[in-house]
Amino acid sequence: MQKIKKILVITGPGIGDVVSSLPVIENLKFSFPDAKIDVMNETSYGVGSFFLKITPHISKTIRFYRESPKLGSLFKVPSLSRYFFGKASIPNKALFVLRTAKENYDLVFNCFPSTCKSAIFSFLVGRKIRAGFSTTSLSFLFNARINPLKKKKIDVEAELVKKIGGKIKALNFEFRLNLENERKKIKKILSEKKIKSRFAIFHLGRKNKCAWPIENWVKISKYLQKKNFDVVVIGSVDDAEISDALATQNPKVHNLTNLLSLTELLALFEKSKLFIGINSGIMHLAAFSKVKVIALQGPSLYGWEAYGENATNIRGYDYKFCNGPLDSFECFKFCKEEYSECMKSISTERVISEIKNQLKN
């Protein structure tokens, strides 16, 4: 373990992918203080790379696109290189692999979940230790691996750090940010919109299989308002349709969708009493911000649940159209409905019961 001087950490592109990987970066630096840590981050979607820029211990970030080139459709078996490097030519993709391999990384650490693509890439560029999770048929390419079972992402990554001889400093992460300007803006917004000091934040997400029926959000928002809470709705431009629908059906809701930056969201979380949302990057951001979180989980991996002592995850189980609570992305393939059956099976009564527990504590 003393010979580990250069580490490559591979993360996904989204906010949740990156934010939930920050503890493992801290723990790797704690375990191997003399090691240089690079992070490989996909940029084909998501804005998670923002948090890599503000994270200490990272020497450099290697960014790439994973869009499928048209050339790949000409082959019955897709070229391995097309998995990693976007629409560049095959020679350029191969050159990228060679350049990465030339770095002579002593440890290539794949953050959960490890995929066939990351297993192949790790095998091509990893010189000594290739750490990952037994989630695919190609997991044997990792020479240090564990089975994640139905555990949370941060916990399984900590287990893998220990398996390669590392130590765990902490499982949480604190954003080391100066939010003075953001706090001033949030204070101004709360004042202008006359939002009470007791307010809850909703993140409804977009209209897809992870969404919760809009009528349920309306009922929960009215319940909180009767309890003297204001309700603030947040999200990105992609979430606007469903956020606007809630604001239309309950005009007393404060709709801040697509109005706040990521750092301004952090400042807003500091002021709020409760966050309720679907599985998303914003959910992970809220959980790390120490606000009380109620996360609604549907067709998603167990590993991606909200993490921390302030977080409660509510899963729905009504799998009459699929094979049961699968611990894989197969859930999305089985779901044929606009709203998945498991999300629809989460009752408002169940959520209200958890709201009472959270507020009691």
C-alpha cells in the first residue's frame, strides 16, 4: 500500500454521482496522503464537475464525452473505444487510452456503480490495483472488488477503500465554500416573496419514471401549509413543467424552479426545515447539507439513496408489471408507465407520517 503514489478515481457526470463520491476521495487522500489523485469525469450530461473544481486533494480532472458515434452502428459488436470518447475518430480514442495508461496509475478506483465500460477501461489503464464492484459480467477485470448487495453507495465505497488497505476518516462531506453572497441573495428572495422562516423545499424532478404523481405533491403541500409551513419548489429548467403544474394547482406554493444556482441552493438548504424530493442529484446535495430529507425512491439502485442520519428513504413496492425490486438499472426497462408503479405505490399517508416523525425530532 505504501507504493500507491498515483490514483485515478472514475465518477459519473451528474451532481449526485460526484457529490456522493467526494467522501471516497477524502478517504483515499487520508489513507494515502502522499498520493496524487486525478478524477475522470464524464461530461456528456450533468454539472457534477463543478464540485470537483472546489474539492481539495484533486490534482486534475480528466473530462470526456460518451456520446455514441454513428460509426459504431456499422459494427455488430461496438468498438470498445466508442464507449469512452465521444465522436472523435477511433485513432484519437485509442490515443486517449494510451495517454491515460502512460500516467502509470497505481490505483484505479471505480465509484459505484461499476459498469462493463469502466471495467474495460480500468483494465486497459490500471497498472497495479483496479478497484470496483461486482455488478456486471466483466467485474472480474477488477483485481480488488466487492459485491455491493443492497447497500448505499457511500458505504460500499468505504468498504472497498478498506479492502485495498485504506482507512476511513469520515463518511460525510462538508462543502468548503464561502457562501456569503449566496446567503445575501437567499435572504433577499425570502423577504421579497414573504416566505416564512418555517418552510419546506420540494424537488419534484421531471416527468419520467422517477416522478411522483402531481396530485400527491398537491396534497402534501396543502398539509404542510395547514401546519404553518410555506412550501418552496426548486429544480432546473428540465423540471419546470411539473413544478409549474404544482404551482398552478396550489397557487400558495413559491416556485423558484430554474432561478437558483447550485451554491444558492446550498444557502437555501441552510434556511429550510425540511426537504422532500425524488431520487436526484439535488436530493444528494440536500442530504449533504444536513437539512432533514425525505427521499422518494422508485426505479433506482439501492446505492443511490439519500445518505446521512437526517435522511429518510421511502421506497414503493408494487411490482406487478416487473420481476420485483431489482438491484440494477433493469427497473427502467421493465417500467412501461409514465409514472412507475413503485412510485405510484408510495402513499401520501406514508409521507405525511414521516413528515410528522421528522418534525418531532
